[in-house]
Amino acid sequence: RGGVGVRIQNVTEEIAESLSLNRSSGALVASVSEDGPAANAGIEPGDIILNFNGQDITAMRGLPRIVADTEVGKRVEVTVWRDGKAKKLNVTLGELEKAEEEGLLDENAPEQNEAPAPAPKGTKIDDLALTVAPQSDTLQEKYGYSDNDKGVVITSVDSDGASFEKGLMEGEIIAEVDQNKVQNPQDVTAAIEGAREAGKKSVLLLIKHNGDMRFVAIKLDN
């Protein structure tokens, strides 16, 4: 069966709006396998796959079937949505990897059943209803994230806020905000303000946890 080496998730209305796409269709690329067909073709995390080998992707669930039914070794054209416009790339299919077959992501992480416990001090981000802190040896020891998981650490999540509803958890890493890399709380607030000034109603977060990546869109208050 054909494979391209990506993990994907649904494109919600909030995600589509945050990426300036006028419809919630396609498959959002959450991560790309190193040296896989997608990586070699230039597909990047944050791309939305809109068309694969001449077939429109109206929903995430349609892409795996289309890819799997395509001949291994065939070179196909793929249309992705990136930086507010469509971009065409050519992908040569490889074999379907087990990780890819099992790697379909829902638009939200599993729901939390309980409010998070108290966490180390950090900077409260009111727009996201959570608190973040720069990475440190203390936080890495507490939460066990990898040296490769660059970004800011979520140290607490408001139990009545949008981030909690979307499944964000203490100890996870925010690597990007609205496709801007972040290293400290000031980067987070600056990216949020940039999205607001651009007229966006939602901001897109790239979340890392236990080696996995996913995108989460959070609505911004007026």
C-alpha cells in the first residue's frame, strides 16, 4: 500500500480561519517523517493537503484511502495550502509505514477529566487561558520532555478556558503560535497580537507531547 510519511488531523473551522483558508476541508499535516516521501517533496507541518493525484480532499479521512490505493513508486502532484495560498508539489510514493497507518489524529486531544494540579510559576497568557514558562532543567526534569522539543512549557491550564476544552495539558510544549516559533512567553503574546492585528479570530498552536505533534486552534476574544 502506498504511503507518504505524514501524520494528519482534521481541519476545523478555527484551524481553517487561522490559516486564511475559506473552508474547513483538506487534511492538516501535523508531522512529517524524516527522509520520507513527503519530506523529500517539501511538504511541511502546518500544510493543508487539498488535492492528491487529481482528487480533492474534502475531509481528512479521505486522504489515507486515496494514498493507500496509489501505486508505490508513482510520482503524483499534491496541492497544499501554505502561507495563505495553494502550492503544488510532486511526491513519489513509498510504502505505507505502520506509524502512518496508525497516525491519524483527531482535531482535539483526549479530554482531561480533572483540573490540572498546581504548577511552577510562569506567565499567564489570558488569551489562551493558560500559563507558560521558558524551558529549564527543572521543568524538563519535572515533565520529561525531550531536548528536541523546543518551545515554551505549559505549567498550568485554566479548567474553565478554551485551552482546557481543547485538551491542552500541563507539561506540554507550545512550539509555535500562528506558525511563529516561540521560546519565551513574550514570543507567545507577540504572536497572538500579530494574529489579532491581522484580523484573525483564532490563533494556531503547534503542540508537542511525548514525541507527537498536533495543531490546536484557539479562538481569540475581541
